Amino acid sequence: MKSMIYKSSVVLALILGFVGFKSMQPTITGDDKESLIISAMLQYVDNVHFAPQPIDDELSKFVFKTYLERE
């Protein structure tokens, strides 16, 4: 009997925790979602890349030129 109450309490706590956590997350719209993805990608490149380069027009020109040469 006690194990049944314990299991029920654990399941109830998990459900309430999930609902509470889900309700606290902000809703992300289309534009916000895109900007969030772009900022996450840039942050990843800045943190993980072994020799980070500034993301500017020179890098864009280099990437575009390389892309056209490989096509």
C-alpha cells in the first residue's frame, strides 16, 4: 500500500514539474526564432572554432568565392 502511494506521489510530482517547467518557457515567434538560431550559431562558431575569424565582409567574400570555385 505504501509503495502505491509513493509511486503515485512520484508520478504526480513529475507531471506537475513538467507542466510548471513548460509554462515558464517563453513562446518564440518566427522572427524571434530566426534571430535566436542565428545568435546561437554565431556563438557556437566563436566558442568552438580553433582559430576564430571576425565575421565581416571579407569573410563573406572569401566564402562566396570559394563556393563559386568549387561548383
